[in-house]
Amino acid sequence: FKSLEERVYSNFAVLIIGIIRFVMCLLLTTHFVACSWYAVGVTSANGWVARWTEDAGIPLRYLMAMHWALAQFSSSTEVHPCNLPERAFAVMAVLLALILASTFVGSITNMMLEILTLQTEHTRYQRALRNFFKCYKISSPLAMRMRTYIQAVRDGETRDEYQKKMLQLLPCHMLADVLEEARTPILSSHSFFLMLRTHHPQTLRTLCHDSVVQVPVQLGDVIFSRGDACNRMLFVDRGILEYRIGERRTLREQTLGQLYWRGPCTVVGKRTAISEASLWLVWDNVGELSAASDSDLLALYTGEFARVIMLYEKALVHACQYAQKFFTLHSEHNLSDLLEEI
């Protein structure tokens, strides 16, 4: 159960798992008490087993023992101790039941209060959204999009907070190892960073640690628009994006059912590099990139990239040579944020 809780990011789900864990522990403890009560009963010819279950089979005997063990928590049963060993065992069982019952009730109460707090917070959040929609007369389709998006962001923040807390516990060198193993396969899908991985692994390791930032995006998010100043190169770690070059259609054209964009749509999948030109040129985005699903991106910021590359002389030489080839190859091509690699 502990490992399952560590894999779950929802607070509500963690609380439910905790309640199930307590119930399972209570049943397991009751099972051992019932088996011990039966063992005590069969050791004597005048015990409770001989008196009440002499002609019964094992299943009935087990159920009667389990019933007696559960009854020690709050109720009574027709089975009772018949001799001194059984009476002594019954006293110890009652003491154990008092401890377990108080612990169980206290824990369940705390968890139910936490669930109630989460539900209250969710209700308050839903009420605030409804009031906002009513106050500003937001249309139903847009209201649904806002509600879905905000809920997805809240869930994503919970996951990101968990990851950040986990990574903050690691020493610097171990954190660098983790980030290198997690991010190098994604970056090295691009030819330039594959070259760094082969010939300058320490440079790529430093980039993964110092210059790359994870950027979660939700369905419908616009990552950048045409004309935005671009200061980062993006890599798709998870999800599907859509890239479009063209002009937005007018409101009248959209009303008539025509496509929202005049230009074609390019589907961008996992490990695709976007806006590479920002590393080598002063670059403005020439299209719009939006999320077609919940996605995770890695952003390599140009300023941090330049700072790290300048720390490694040999890597800097290769970077300058690559930049010159990049400019020569793409200077005559149509502008796009999805330029081909060298």
C-alpha cells in the first residue's frame, strides 16, 4: 500500500487507499486473534469448541471464532470463555481491542475530515467558477473549457509539487545524474545534442542540469503565437501538439464554418525539436503551437545555453561550426519553427 500511495498524485485517492489499508490491517489482526482463540479452545476438553461446535465443521468453527474476535471491539456473542486459559485470553483480547479500536477510529476520523476538507475546497472552487461565469456571462462551451483546463492545471500542480519535493531531497551530484538520465535521451534525438552526447558528454550533462526546464501544458494551451519573441528551444517529451503557419480567419469566416487557420496543420509528436533557430539567431516565432493533448515539454533557454556552452571551449567550437552550417542551410528556406536538422 505504501508503494501504491507513492505512485498516486491525487490527495483524495491517497486518503481512500489509507482507509482501505487500515481496514485490511484490522481484518488481518482479527484473523490472528480468531485463530489464537480457536487454538486455546481446542486444547481443553471442556473448552468453547467442545461446548458449542462439537459437531461443526472447520468453516463454521472459523466463522464462530472470527465472530467472537470481532465482537470484542463493540458487541457480544453467545460464545464465551469456559475455563481459566480462555478467560485469560479473553481479557488480553479485550485490552488489544480497546487499543486497536481507539487507533482505528481516530485514524479513520482524521482521514474522513481530510476528505471533507478536500470536498469543501472543491465545492468552494466550483462555486467561485459558477459565480464568475454568471457575472461575466461566459458562454457554456467556453465555461466548460475553462473548468476542464483549471482542473487539469490543479492536478498537474499536485504532481509537479510532489516531483519537486522529491528532487530537492537529492544531493547535487545525484540530482545531476537523475536529470541527465531523464533528459539526455530526449535532447539527443536532435543531431546537435547527439554530437554533444558523443563528444562532449559533460557539456550535455551540465545543460540538462542547469539549462533545461520541464514545461507541462494542458489540452488547448497555446505555447506560442506568431510574432512572439522566442528565447527557448522546445522538445516534446510527452503528448501531441499542433503547429500552424498562416493567418487566423476572421470571425465572419469562422461563423460560416471555414477553417480557423488558412495554413496547414502539422502534428508534432514525441521527441520533436521546436524553435531550434532561437539558439543561433534572433528569432521570432512564425506560427502558432498549441497542445492537442496534455503534454510535457523540455525548454532549453538560449541565455543559459550560451552560458554553459562558453564554459567548454571544445564544445563551443563545435557549436559555432554547427551554427554556421545551420544559417547557411536555412537562410534560403521558408521560415518555420520546425526547421529540418543539419
